[in-house]
Amino acid sequence: MCARQASPHDNEAEKAALRDEFPRWSIIYTTDTGRWWATQTTRRARLDGRLLGARVCTELDADTADGLRAKLREVAEDEAGAR
């Protein structure tokens, strides 16, 4: 049994949902690799002029939109704890 591939419409809807939930991140889906990416600039990774904790994350990737969402939520939790 093969896994159902998401349609381009499904991918666009997932990108829009991720962008709404994580507006500071650029969300990318690459059709050639079928992978999801999220990037942000270092400038955006700062709060009140201080680095966000010891780890500043500027790029994430995952096999699925849900996998990327989980990683983004983990980073958001880390950032909230650094405030």
C-alpha cells in the first residue's frame, strides 16, 4: 500500500496554516525533495536585543508539514522560556 501524496492544493493550505501559526518564519515546501523547511533571520531570532537562550534556531526541516509544525512548536517553547 502506497502513502497518499498531498496535492499541490493541500501543500499550499498547509503552508498557509504554518505561516499563520508561525508568522516570524518563512515556510517552504520543495516539490523536488518533498521536504518542508522553515527559516528565519538571526535578527528575527532576538527578543529585546538579547539572543533567545543558548540556541538560536534559524532553519528547520522535516519530511512532513506535521513534523515541521512539531519542531516549530518546540523552538517557540524554547524561545518563550528565554524571555
